[in-house]
Amino acid sequence: MKQTKLWIGFLGICLMAAARHEALAAITIQDGIPWVYSVSNNFAGGGATILHGPGCGNVTIPSKLDGYPVTNIVDSAFYGCSGLTSVTIGNSVTSIGDYAFGYCSGLLSFSVAVGNSRYSSVSGLLLTKDGTTLLQGVNGDVTIPDSVTSIGDFAFAHCSGLTSVALPDNVTNIGEHAFYYCRGLTSVTLPDSVTDIGQYAFYGCSGLTSVTIGNSVTNIGWHAFDYCPSLASVTIPDSVTSIGAGAFSGCSGLKTLYAPESWKTKYVYGMFWSGYADVPEDCEIIYYAPARTRTGVPYT
């Protein structure tokens, strides 16, 4: 009975996956593992597109399904597979959709074949072939390789098991929703190389108690640090020229905000607007002169 229920549940997932795509979906069992895929003439050579795969354990993306080379993994194909621990990707995959491995709270590593023309893996992270963009992060203590210059949109979104992350000095961009709802993350240091923090980048990081924003950041996106209630103190460097509404809304524990003197009539109240939260009543806003700053922290 239990096995029957599992198959019925999997069939339901298959039907939902098929409904999202125009091509007719097929179900195949390969090496004892069920896969949902489609074959479309939109892809060169009639390659197979994975619509949904197994949601737990160590998963190897097959090179072929029923004789068709696997070339694509669609958006959200493995979304919410909390039991997924590792993913191995071969040479044939040339397209991985947005959020394909999103909300996989148990995911620990990626391994990509050296011969893959589009993707690579370093330190268990999924990167572009040239290693400059981090496409998908994992849980645990993460050190991002020096080659990375951009953290992609949604890269670590919902990685609730992410406990620490070390960013190299080469990173210039933190993508939108990059660390969205990383509740286990307690501190983050953005190096001076970073110039842009995307909208919702650290939204919902409820365990975040400390953030250091580098001296080259020029833009902080909408709701970038919204709903980080454990954050007690923030220093905005004088380099920031643009800050989105609600950047620090929902930071109910914020006690001290250091901002450049030029911001007195410019940004501060807009930072906290979100439609449901304003500046915390006991938050002290301290303005500092740029000449008196050192590594983004005002002298006392």
C-alpha cells in the first residue's frame, strides 16, 4: 500500500510537471529511478528535457533517456526536493532553468563533468563554464572560489542549511534573491569589490546578526535586508548613491544605523518603508562625515 501511494504521488507530480510544458511528457524508469521528460523539436537533435527527477539522495543526471541525449533541465525541475544531497551533471546538459534546484535544503554539492561546454563545478558549487558566475549554491559552510565575480539570482535562495559564506575579493555583484531566506546564516561580510546588492538579496535571513557592507557598494536594492530581525547595527558606506524602498524594513531588532551626513534628507526613511514596517522606534540614526570613516565604520 505504501509503495502504491508513493507511485500515485509521483504520478501527480509528473502530471503537474507536464502541464507546465507544451511538449508531451513521458515517464521512464532508468536504473530503478523514475524520470519525467519531454522531447521537443525546439532543441537541436531532439534532445530530452528533464521536467522532474528523483527528489532524494545522490542524483546523477543521465546522459540519455530512452535513447535521447539529455540536454535541458527546466525551471524548478527539482524545486523543493529537501532530500536531495548531491547532483552530478554530465557533458550533454547545455541548459539549466531558473530555480531548477531551488529550495533544496539538504543539497550539499554539485559535480559537473570537465567536458561540459556550459557549466563547471568548484568546491561543490555550480558555476558557469568560465567560473565567473555562481549559479547555484549549497548548504553548510561555503567558501566561494576566487574566480567568481557575480553571485547569480536565487543562487542560495532557501538554503536554510547555509551557516557561513566567504566571498572572494573579486565579487562585484550580489544577484536578486541571492541569499533569500537563508535562515541559518548569522553573519556576512561583503568585500570592497562589491558594487551592487540586488533586490531581496538577503530577505528573510532571520538569523543574520552582523553584516559588513564594503566601501564600493553604490546600490542597495529594494528590500535587500528586509525581515532580518536579528540585525542590531548597520553602517551604510558613503559610496552608496542609490537605495531601494524597504531595504531594511522588518529589521525589528535594529538599534543603531550609521548613515552619511548627506543622507539626512535623502534616504533614511525610505529605507524602511515596506507598507507594514517603519523605522523601529528605538533605532538610533547616527550621521557621520565621510572624512571620519574607516573601512565603512565611523570613528567614535
